Amino acid sequence: MTPRPDVSKERKNQILDAALAVFARLGSHQARMDDIVQESGLSKGALYWYFDSKDAIILGLVERVFAAEIGDAEALVAADGPAGERLLEFARVANREFRQFQSLMPVVYDLAALMVRKRSARDILSKYYQRYQHLLAQIVQQGVATGEFAPVDPDTAALMMISLFEGLGFIWFVNPQMVDWDALIELPMRTLLDGLRQREG
């Protein structure tokens, strides 16, 4: 007998895509699980098999975005070229991802509320930041090893980069008019890189 294919990832993405459409149409607070069931075309039992609540769906959406961002950072660690240029590319990728986040802004606000209420949400975000810090620190360490950067603590430098973009992102979520990504996204990183670069004497 041929084993049945594992469709769990496909079904989860189907539900998450449906949730995004419902959240965009109704707002995340007004959206009901029944609305997501109808949008997905799946049965209520199938939806609850994968996600037992709207909070679980919100965490699923955020985890999916984080997985894509981590994949981008892993590719930059493995790429060739100067560390500084790869970190600038990280800034450009962050620019694109924050723009994509615009449709997820209601979900982001819900995530913030979830973090207040649930330790599990804080744990997910903490693991994401730790992984991101580890990957960016590897790029910084590569720059130190080649002499491109002065001897610095890679973890501290990586945390500074994360804080830079998360801070801009938070301001953008609160007041989008304050943050012009085209004007801002590379300037802060270039300024930080100037401080990291090795100087003769």
C-alpha cells in the first residue's frame, strides 16, 4: 500500500493564507475562526487539528515570516564577498521585509498583546532574536578575521544591528509617516559599519 503523502505543511499554509485574507478584510479582532474556515475551504475539524485558537494562528503567521527572514540571513552568512557588503544587503532585505509586513500590521499588534499575556509568544520571539543575533555575529566575525573590521565583540555588534532595525520598525508601526525606508535603511547601517571598519594606526 502506498503511504499517504504528508500534507500538513500545505494545509497549515492554506490556513495561514486564509487567515491573512480574513484579517485584511475584517481586522484581526473581528475575525472569527469560522471566517477562517470558510475562507480556507477546509472543514472546521481540519482547521482545529492544526490550530486550536486564533492566537495559535497569529503565532503561526509570525513564525512563518521569521523562518523566511532566518533563511535570508543564513544565505548571507554563506555568501562570498566582504562582510560589510553582506551586512548592507541584510539592510536591503530588512527594507523589503518591513514593507511586506505592512499587510501584517494588525497581526503584529496582536503579537505584542500576546507577548504580554503568554510566555510561549515571548519564547518564540526570543528564539528568533537569538538565532538572528548568532547569524549576524558570524558575518561580523568573518569581517574581523579578514581584517575588514576592527576587533570587536561580534555578539554585541550583531545586537546593535538588530536593535537598529527593530527600533525603526517599531516607530514605523506606530507612525509610518516618520520612517522613510528608502532614505533610512542604508544610512544607519553604513554609519555602524564605518565604526566597525579597521583603521590604520
